[in-house]
Amino acid sequence: MCGPLAVPRLPPDDPRCATGVVLDQPPETVRVSFSEPVRLAGRGIRVVSPLGKPVQRGKTAIEGDQIGVEVDAAEPGTYVVEWQVLSSDTHPARGRFAFSVGQPSAPPLAGAADVGQVTPLGLALQALSRWLHFAGYALAFGTLAVSLLGGSAGSRRQWTLTNSGIILLLVAEPLALLAQTASLGLDQMFDGDALSDALASPFGRLLAFRVAAALLLWVVGGSLQAAHEPHVAVVRPDLRLAAGTAIGLGIVLALIDGVGQHAGSFQPLALGLLVHGLHLMAMAVWLGGVAVALTTNGQLAGRITAFALLAIAVSGVAMAVMHIPQVSTVATTAYGQALAIKQVPVLLAAMLGLLALKRRKPGLWMGELGALVVVIGLSGLLVSLVPPR
């Protein structure tokens, strides 16, 4: 919506949104409507008078896909409305619009230089936290899955990779929390209300589950690691339950991760969670397999990861079709551009992986691993941006 209550809703690109709608009478309430249910983040709505003073009264109220607040806008001139919310897929978003009472005046606030409805710092922190999360997931669960399938579970090098992944998973979550609040404004990065709202939202529950999953893998993985003797190639029968628990935990985490990765674009939601989960698991097996290939059984790990390419291709195409409504949006939106750029290191990694299977050269594995590091970095940026649909 671009305007206060009782004013016709205008599309965001309507030229009147830049200068503000002119009202004959001051409104009593300002409301903002969204395309889906949202949650409040921090102050919700702030309305600034022509003299630069906040004129909202009381707390922002929320009703489904609308948020609103009472205002004292009797002074003639231009008012600026700033809003901030958390979307249903846990992503923070903010924006502003103007309206005038009587006649327009100079806007009391300068326009914010946002990227995808968040601050540049917030977007950078979101992308970094997701990069750490994806890398941690691949090292923690991907290397363990490939090692179990390849019969190399229990090696010291494999557990070094898995434990490193657990550390990355734990480090990513505090950074993700700060990214949520920094996305709404630098003044709210450590704001108590903004932090509290983030933790009380679906994002907070997702954060808690991710931390719990990492800690549980630490416990289960420690049991597996302690019970393996050097050079034992297979898991002993009495440890199959622990190994199954670790892999099952990784599957559940991948499925639930979709809640924060635009899975809601799919209907039903279960389909979106399945597609996003399959994509994440396949990525973890691919990257984890390359890491294992460099430390233990390269050929067998390489064959295992080759099967992940098909799952990545199928799920990737499904997500692109769902999130990109028109081919033209690939070039005209930040999401589309990031998606297009991501394909370059993906294809490079796939080519190096196929060559590594044939020539068995460690340098090719290293090149593939480097390309995959770039891939997950771009993936972290991609899921932090708003898709065109």
C-alpha cells in the first residue's frame, strides 16, 4: 500500500508514491497492507510530521495482512511513514511512503538506500550467516553421510571435517539474529524490542531448532567418534542407531530450513519444504563428498557425489520456475541476476568434478571445492533477496 487509511491503494511504481497522496482532512489512522500475513518487528510503524517529530500514538496493531497505528496528523504538510515487519518466511522487510495533509512540503526525512527492502549491512550479514550455515551443514552432515555410505566413517580427518561443520552451524546463528535486526536499521541492530520480536517470531524458533540440531549432532557424533577404532571401515552394529539418528537429524534440518528460504512460494507448503530440503541435502552431499575425496577415499566419494548432481538440477529448476515468473526478471531483478551468476561456478564445479573422476588428480578436487565455496556464498545471497514472485 502507498498511503494512509481511506486513500486508494497504489502500486509501488505509481509516481504519486514518490511525492505522496494529498489529503483534504488529516487521517486518524495509518495502515499498511501486505500480500501475506506478517509479524511486527520492533516499532512496526513510525510516522514523522513535517517538522520531523513522531506523531504516532500508542503501539502498532496487527490484523492478518495489515498493520496500523493511530496518528496525530493535524499539521499541514508532508508526513513520512516508515514500516518494518517480518514476513511469513522469516525475512525482515522495511519501507516508507509519504502523504500530505492540505498541501505538500519538503519531506522531513531523507530516503533510505535499501537493497531488497533491507539495509545494505543487514543484507550482507544475512548472506554471510547463511554462507556459514550452508557450509556448516555440508561439512557436518554431508561429510558424515558420504563417509557412512563410502565406508570411511571413523577416520580422524572425517571427524575433523564434521566437527568443523558443527562449529560453523553454531557460529552462524548469533550472526543471523543480528542480521535480522540490522536489516531493519542500524539503530535497531541491538535494540531490545527488535531482538525480542525476532526471537519470538518463526525466525526465533527456526534459530533455536538449528542450534539444537547442531548440539545434538555434537553429542551423537561424539558417541560415534569415540566408538570407532582406527582403520575400522564400517560402523559396528550397535552404533547403527546413532548413525541413523545423525543422518535423520540432517534430513529434518534440511526440510525445516526451507521455512526461511522462500519455500512458502510453493503451494502446498509441504512441497516447497521438500524441494528446498532436497536441494540443500544434495548440495551438502556434493560439497561434503568433495571434502571427503580430498582426505580419504576420493574415487568412491566422487561417485557418491555424482548422484547428487541430478537432485540439484531437478530441484534447482523447480525453484527457478516457481520464483521467476518471467524470463525478463532474470536481468531486471537482483534475485534473478544473483541466480544467473550462481550458475557459472555451479557449471565449473560440475565440470571439474567429472574431470576428477576420470583423471584422479587432487588439483581438480581442490578446484571443484573452491567453486563450490563460491556457489554456497551466492546461495546465501540468493535466499536473502526477495524473489520476483
